[in-house]
Amino acid sequence: MKNHIPFEKSGAYGKAFNDCLLAFQHECFAQRVCQECTSRKNRFCWPCGKCPSSCILYEKYVCPKLSKPPYVCNGCPQRNKCSLEKRLYKASYAQKEYGLVRRESRSGFALSESEPRQIDGIVSPLLIKGQSLHHIAVHHADEPMKSERTLYAYINSGLFTARNMDMPQTVRMRPRKNVSKNLKVGKACRLGRDFSCFQAYMQEHPDLSIRQIDSVEGSKGSAIPSL
């Protein structure tokens, strides 16, 4: 909860936001701190809420209740009267923050700062000379090296000095289109597999126990499903 708490600088009913210690304790008696003050002459400055940016006596005050569980102001009975900085737990905000952290942890490449420079020093000069990635990966297997497929991903992402333009075969080839092929199952494969066939089989073998499943799936790559 503490990792996904938004901060709100909001005041209360009839009070502007002010998190100064002296203002919170009502011990501030400063007047006309701002050079261009539009309020009355005998009015104190702390109700206007400009202490953080104008007053030299400003000292930030944090509510001590926020240092204890649940670390938020959601259930505080003084929330509507408090003019300090508030920490509120919002489920939508926390979910958005969690999703962002999750995406960032799964994006990019799992490399240290030195690995890209080290691999780039081996791969890029040879690519510019005209060697293929397959040749480089095979003849430098004893050095710190990634797989051929990973090297292609690094180059496509611009991680190395060499680019796709330095690989003639890659420039000539068009990008592959991943088109899914829908397998059509013929009606002939269902012969002898419907419910009437099952009933006839059970009449011939009444001593067998019945087991029921919820899916009909064949082997991987096969167009004919099996019960």
C-alpha cells in the first residue's frame, strides 16, 4: 500500500492548504509577508496558504499518524478539517501504478551496462565488414556472446552501432506476415463419434463406468480431434 499512495495538497472546508508547523499549531503571528498582499492589514498570513513559497519561517509538518498503519488518511475522522498534505489510497491509481511497474519490469533487455558495449565491440565491426550474424555467432562462441536470434533482436532495436542496413540479406527480405491458418475439420471425422453412437456402445457394454470431460481436443498439429 505504501508504494502506491498519491499525495494531495488539499485543504479543508474554509481552509487553504498549509502544511507549516507553526500554522498547524496556530502559533504563527506573521503578517503581510507577501509584498503585494491584498488581505486586510491586521490579518495573519497563515490562512492564505502561501507560507511554503513566501515565508522564511516555514517548516513542513507531516501528520504523525501517517507513520503508522494504514499509512493513509482515508479513515481519519479529522480528514475534513485537516489542511495538511494528505495521503489517500485509491484502488484505480494503485492498479495503474502496479501495471506500469509490471510492464517496465518485463520490457527491454536483461543486460548489464557493460554487456552491450562488449558485444557491440565484437559484432558491429564484423557486420560492417560484411560478415553474417551466423558466422559471427559461430566463430565467437568462446567469447561472451548471445544467440543468433538474440543478436538480431538487439540490432533491430538499435542497441548496436551496426544497423539493419549493414546486413544486405535483411534489407532485401520483406517482413514476415504472421497469418494464422484456420484448420477446417471435415464432417467425416465425426462419423461414429456422436451421442447416439455413445448410447449404442453403452448398451453393448453396460458394465463400463462413465467418465465425462469438458473439451474435445486432438494432438498438436493434427486436424482430427479425438474424444
